[in-house]
Amino acid sequence: MALDDGAAPRAAASRGAGSTLGPDLWPRVAFGVAMALAALAAAWAGGVAFVAFWWLASVIILWEWQRLVGGTRLLAPIAVGTVAAAAAALFALHEEVVWATVAAIAGAAAVGWVADRPARGWAGAGSLYASALVASLGLLRASPSYGLPAILWLYAVVWGVDIAAYFAGRTIGGPKLWPSVSPAKTWSGAVLGALAGAALGLLLAPWTNRIDRLFWLGLAAAAVAELGDLFESALKRRFKVKDASGLIPGHGGLMDRLDGFLAASVFAAIVAAFNTRGSFIASGLFQW
């Protein structure tokens, strides 16, 4: 997810909408559509297929993080982190909230132990970051009744933020959100993106008895997604890199695309876990 990265200068607006939106618009659209279709197919399938899909994404993020923070030994932290993410995914698949959390934390400690001494803290944090993605999504999707709506709601909120913020930031512009961390992001993109995400989340309103609360929950999740984007921008600035990797030509790495989604997923899982009234946490997003 990216709020409005690479926004063109205001002077470019005089050359037409295409130049204002930037030459990367259509590649972004193509990749976004392909990834959305794959994510929707995985969500519909559920079960092992869904968890395996997001476990693979977690492993790629783990690899990108470990490369980003450096160190001479990358194989051991990546291997241990991959196993930790798999364990967290397996527990999440069986709705074991506590054990999924323990697996993620224990994996982070183990990764930190095997990593180079100067990078131990960052390496362990990367393992926890990656495992949190598959664990939170797996726990939400496990519910037979509310799992699919919960994932679709999450998709709607984050995709709404991403799309609206991108276009608002590039066409409206205005004051920068946090110039020292991410110079291209604007307040217009952040505000309109959050509102659009919360509004799109209401498409899942039939599963709740409190539409107003679903809107405010969506607004909070959208804000967390934007903070997740800023966090990753700050991380890259800390390690003086432009992109998490070159995995996606012209667009950086998978972590660059999923930073906000990851943050929103963890937020949604925590809210659901504390609000659930049954054995599956996803109901906590809709039942108030």
C-alpha cells in the first residue's frame, strides 16, 4: 500500500491528467488488479490455500526485511523466520490465538539469536512483522460464518485507502503529511483515503447490527493502514534504501505494497479478539 508515493510537482498538472498521475499509473493498476484477484481467490478458497497464500507473502516480506537491515548471515535468520511463520500460520488455521502469538514471538527471539550481533534486534523484529501478517489473517479467516466477510472488509478498507489516497494526493496535492519521512505523501491523500476506506468497508454492512460502529472501525483501520505505510517509509529511510527490494520492477518490493495492509490486518485481529463472543474471533468485527 502507498498513500501517494512519487506525486508529481504541481507544475506538471498543466501538462494534463496523465502527467499529473504519473507514468507509473498503468503498471500500478496492472499489478494491483493481478494481486487483488489472487487475494480474492485465496480468500474465497479459505482454509489451507488461504493460509499458504499469505504465508508465502510473509516469507517474501521476511526476506526483504532481512536484506534491508543488513548483516553478513541472512540464510539462518530467513530459514528460522520461515519456520516461525509456518508455525504461526498453522496455529492460526486452527484458531489457536495464544499459540499463534507465542509462535510469532518465539520465532522472533530465535531469529534474533541466529542473526549477526549488530542486527539482532532488527532481524527479530522482521520475523515478528512477517509472522504477524499470516497469523492475523489466518485467525480472521478461520471463522466459518464471519471469516470471509472479515477478510473482504479488510480488503475493501485498505484498497479504498490505497486508491483514493493515490489519486487525491496526485490531483489535489496540498500540505505534506510528514515530509521528513515520506516527502510525497499529502494530508489530502491521507484524509480522503481514510474516508474512502471506511466507506467501502460499509459494503459488508449486512453482517453487522451497527453500521455506525462499522464505519468508525473502518476509519480506525484505515488510519492504522496509513501509519503502517509511514512506518515502512521511516524504516527505509533509517537504512537509506528507496525500496524494500526490486521484486516488482518499477514498484519496489512486496513489503512496499503490503505495509499498510499488514498493519490493518494486525489491528483488525486484535480488535476482533478482544470483542469476540464466540470461539472464532472474526465475529468480533461485526457483532457488537
